[in-house]
Amino acid sequence: MMLHLVSKAEWEALPANQPYAAPSLEQEGFIHCTDGEGVMLDVANRFYRGQSGDFVLLEVDEVKVMAPVKREAPADPKPAVGAALPPEVEAEHGESVAPRPLFPHVYGPIDRAAIVAVRPVLRDTDGRFTGFGAVAGVADVATATAANPLGLKPASQLANELLDATDAFSESLRRYKDKIEARIDASDRDLSNLSK
């Protein structure tokens, strides 16, 4: 399932009988999407935290998208000031060996039939994006309810979220290990200097 973030006002202003075309389609030639809610929260906080108003998350079934979808590296890997580099960006700068992620880019409008759910995006009082609410609108409610009466996430989405969390945890452990080793090395140097 591909995910796309859009302001609620922009989404509601679009004609319901026409395909969705984000402004980036005209400006950059494609619509930005992500895989996994964790990645989407990172993107939202990095690029949209300063924007006021409500946002919605579009869940897009890639199989139903008629336009070409290409998985490509992000155009701007630089983090916001004070933000930690994700593993894939550190790889580009030589600090880690993790590969850069590929993001789904949709090279054309997204058919409404491909948008299987619209969910509200949750934010705290300082504008930070914190999560996603329950499905607010589904293209075919009867089909969606029959296929998934409990509203459970698809297995592929759960697997992607688990992989994202595992990668983040592994990276945190690596950084912690590196800090401890650096402190031990510094202590060894200090002790060596004292004994001279």
C-alpha cells in the first residue's frame, strides 16, 4: 500500500469524480508517495510540520494505479537542522553502509478507484505529526467492509512497519554502541596520558 499526505482542505476541494493530481505532478512530473506509516511520519514532520491545518493520509493500492509507478531515491536527502540522519542518508555520506530507500513516485494522476482509504492525520499541539486515525472514507465501503470487517491493516503494511521499526532500532543500537566505544577509547587515551 502506497501512502500520500495531503491537506484536508485541498483534498476536500477536489472534484470527487476526477483522478487525484497533487501539485507536484505539474511541478516535478510525479506524485510523491511512501511505503510504511513510520516513513510517512518522518516525511510529514520534516516537510509539513510548519504548515497549519488538518491533513489526511491517502492509502493507494499500487495495483489499481493506471499511471506508471517508479521506485526512486529521494531528491533531497539532507535532514532538517538538528535532525538525526536516517541510515540511508548516512550511507550516502559514508557514515553507514545501509542502502538509500526507494520511494514510490506516481508519474500521472491517481485514479479514485486506487485510493482505497482516506485517514485523518493526528498532530500534537506544537504541530508534530504523531499518527493516523481510523479510515475516514473508502472508495468502495461495501467491498472494504466485507473484505476487512475489523479494519485491520494489510499484512504487507504490517510487515513494512515492522521492518521500519526493526531498522530504526538496529540503527539506534549501532549508534549507542559507537558512542560507548568512543567513550572507552577516550578513557583509554586519558589513562594512557596519565601514566606517562
